[in-house]
Amino acid sequence: MDQIEDVYEAALAAVRRGEPAVMAVVVEAHGSTPREPGAKMLVYGDGRTVGTVGGGAAEAWVIDQAQEALEDGRSRLLERSPEGDAEDACGSAMHFFVDVLLPQPTLLIIGAGHIGQAVASIGAWLGYRIAVLDERPSLVCAERLPDADIFLSGPLEERLCQFPLTEHTYAVLVTPHDSRDERALAVLADHPVPYVGLLGSSRRTAATFKRARELGVPDAFLERIHTPIGLDIHAETPREIALSIMADITVVRRGGE
């Protein structure tokens, strides 16, 4: 029972800190096997494990399969027959379910103005973890942003460098007109974020990109930025603009064009 608790606690901790992992479970075992159905093991992306599904060659195989499942993000049912495997002392077939535990996607909103508020509201409704960053501390509070989970204020580059920017982070820059967005772009360019959207006119965007290049931001990254931000639905109000932004992010997240 202690080992099962360790596995569940490790899985919960991984989800909370945003680290992908896989829960491997023995669902069927025939003949003489080292673990009964229900045995569980948590597998991290780097191969670390908590718990065991039997050890030996079978467990090593499950770890390999779990890491493959992490790569495509798909849970799956596995069957392993040990025929011809001299290292497998038990010599019995086993079935495993590997359940991919992906972290909740994070919506990082840089800019806590009216549009940022609306994006936070719709993003939370869609199931994103909401983080809001603004250099103006008075704007980043629960009273203005009741749907936010994380409140960040202070020096932009410093706060961004401290925040975990992963392949599950979707960044939206909806800052005031006088903001220097290139500072945020310089940080985001070094991380695997799948979506960066930038609010602003074509003139403002051109000026931002020029300053970003001067900071060393590569053109390959600038070409990936969604600007003008959001799908073209002729949005006018902050909520309509937020809707267009979240629709754009949904297309990217679901693999659309």
C-alpha cells in the first residue's frame, strides 16, 4: 500500500508542477508473473520511475513504451509476450495500460488590461491554467482577474525567465501601446512554446520586430508569431477580440491550419 501511495503522490505532484508523465498499470497477467493486475508504476520523460510493474526485461520494455507514448501524447493498451526472451525469467504474457498524464495547458497572458481580462475569462472557461503578467502590480490582482491562477508582476524579463515556459504554454501579448514587447519575445524565443500571439497594428508590429532583431531574436521565431493576433472575425470589443484569440490558439493546439 505504501508503494501505491508513493506512485499516486508522485503522479499528482507531476501534474501540479506541469511535468508530463505516464502511469503504467498491469491490467492482465497469465501464468507466473512478478506482479498482479493493478500494479502501477509512474514513468517520467527521462526514464525515472516510481513504483514497479515487476522489474526485469518486462519492466524495461514498459518504460520504453511509456516514453514513446509521451512523445505522441496518446495513452495505449500494450501486450507483451516473452516468447524467446531469455532474460524474462517468468515466461508469461502480460497486458499493460500506459496512461499519458499531460499537464493542464497554461495560458500566459502578458498584459492585464481589458483584453487581458477577457482572454483570462474565456481561457479559464476552456480549461486552461491562467497566468497573468503585467509590470503594473495594481492591475494583477484577484479582484480584477478572478479567473487567474497565477499573478505575476515586476520586471518583465525577470518574471518571464522565472516562469516555466514549456510546450504546453500558450503566450498572448496584449500589452499597452507603449510597451516594449521585444523584451518578452527575446525570452520566449529560447523556449518551446507552441503559440505566441502579438496584439498591435502593422506599424507597431514592424517596430517591435525591428527592435527584437537588434536583441538577437531570430527571424525564424518572428515568422511563427501570430500577428495580427486572433482569427479574423471582425472583432471589436475586448470579449470579441478575446474570442478570436482563443479560437486561434485552439486551432494551433488541435493541429489545425
